[in-house]
Amino acid sequence: MADPRAGRLPDDPAEYTMSLGDHLDELRRRVILALIVPLPLAIGLFFVAHTLIEWLLLPLQRIQMAWNFPPEVQVLSPPEFLLLELKLSIVLALVLTLPWLLYQAWRFIGPGLYPRERRFVYLLLPGSFVLTITGILVMYFLMLPLMLQVLMLITRGVDVPPQLIREAQKPAESALVIPIAETMPEEATPGQMWLDADGTVLRIAVPDDDGHGVQIMQTPLQGRSAVTQIFRLSSYVNFVLILLLGVSIAFQLPLVLLLGGWLGIIDATMLRQKRRWALLSCAIVAAVTTPADAFSMLLMLIPLYALYELGIILVATLPAHRVLGQDTDGQESA
């Protein structure tokens, strides 16, 4: 009798039988083995959590710098930053060890499947991993920057009425004149101030940490803006993680359709006929998994419907009999 704990799955599930107590013991064993890897990894990632936060803030800071918003986020409570580091460490450890977690789950359910049935799992698991990585890359490099840019620029048109600004301005006895510089001064001195060519960014030269040079500090001038775009760090990170989760799940759509085709629930012809309903369903999913604006919804809708079309291709080209290595009449192919 083959013992899957020894490394080899049985050819016939009937050869490997266990009592309920043995199944529970095996489940406990697999859970312990599954946690052995992510827990120490999460502890190690905690010590580089600052780098993880900088990585997540990079798309936001690029938009802030490009449109003269303050390149900063806020922390509003003493334990907020520490708890955020712990959360990021745990989430990233689970993501990085996902293949190991799936392998332990496979070692638990694998003995109950016939070798021909395991072929489906051997195709689904790598496909799910590839689609998840693709979804993460698309979200981070394409969807997130575009969403942030649109959501942040919405507030740029909300200004304080000019008459209120004029009423608040009073003649000063000695006005401070700040020069406007087209380019950065070649040798700035501590205390030197200047405005950029547009008059929207104030730059100040201050001594650097070692006291032997200067560093340039800058701040956008938003005197006419009625809305200040300064984000809370935990809110921004939660927004990114929720978006990441929604995209990762949405990118599994082709495999869901493929599994439905293997089970005989759907086929390629039916999927082609239901394209209108599929587009409507994708729009609903996009509206639920993105912020409440039309542009973000469109950014999710386009790849989601493209994944639906990919699912049609997979259902048409990878029917169950082909995965099993059989002819259409059920006989094993050579």
C-alpha cells in the first residue's frame, strides 16, 4: 500500500484508506507543515517592512510629485505604523509561500484522486499561479497609477473663491520677496528660497545631516485649493491590498470557465452566445471591486472581459478528453 506521506501518491485511491481519526491527524500535520515556512518568513520580512512600505508608496509619490501634491502620507496614532508593518509582513509572507501552502493542500487531497484526475490539478495550479502573478503586475504597474492619478486630479478643480482670497489678503508693512528661478541654483546656500517657474512649488535649501552640504526641501503651494490631498498611510495601504485581492481573484476567471467546461456545465459555443451577459457581469464585478468612479471601473472591466475571452479559448482548446489523453470516444490515445 502506497503511503503519500512517504512521497508517492497511490495509483488507486482504494489502496489508501484511513479512519476519521487518521484523516484528522493528517490534516493537523499538513497545517503544521504549511505554517512552518510562512511564520519565520513573516518575522524576517518585519525587519525590512520599511522597504515594503516604500515600495507600496512609490506609485503614489510619483503621482504626487508629477502634479505638485505634497509627497507625504499621515500616521494618526502611535501604534498605527507598527501594526501596519506587522500586517504587511504577514500578508507578503503568505503570498510568497503560496506555492508551499498549495503543495501541502495537494498532499492532503491528492491520495483521494485517480492519476488521470490529477492531470486537471497539474494544469490548474500552475495556471492559477501564472494568472495571479500577471494580475499583480498589471495592478501595480498599470491600474494603480492610473487610478491614483484620476482620483487625485478630481479635486484639483475645487478652489477657494477668488473674492474670499482677496478679502483675506491684507497689505503687509514689509513684504518678503521670494525670487522665481527657472532652474535649480548650482550652489545653493542654507536658508535660500525660491519658487519654480510656475510659482507653485517653494524650495528651501537647508543644511544636510552631516552639516557639510545642503539639501533641497520643497513644498507645493496650494493657497487656492479647497481640498488638500494628504493621505493616511493605513488607508492607502488597505486600498492597495483590497485592490490587489480583487484583481488576483478576478484573474482566475479563465480557470473557472475551464473547470466549468471540464464538468460539462458550459461549452465554448454557449460562452460565445452569452457575451452580452458576460460583459454585464464583468461590469458589475468591476464596480464592486474598484473605487466608486467610472474610470477605475473601466480599468478593471477591460482586462476582466479579456480574461473571459481567454476562458473561451481555453474551453475550446483544452476539453476534458484532451487533458485525460483520450479520444473523443473515451479511449486512451497513443
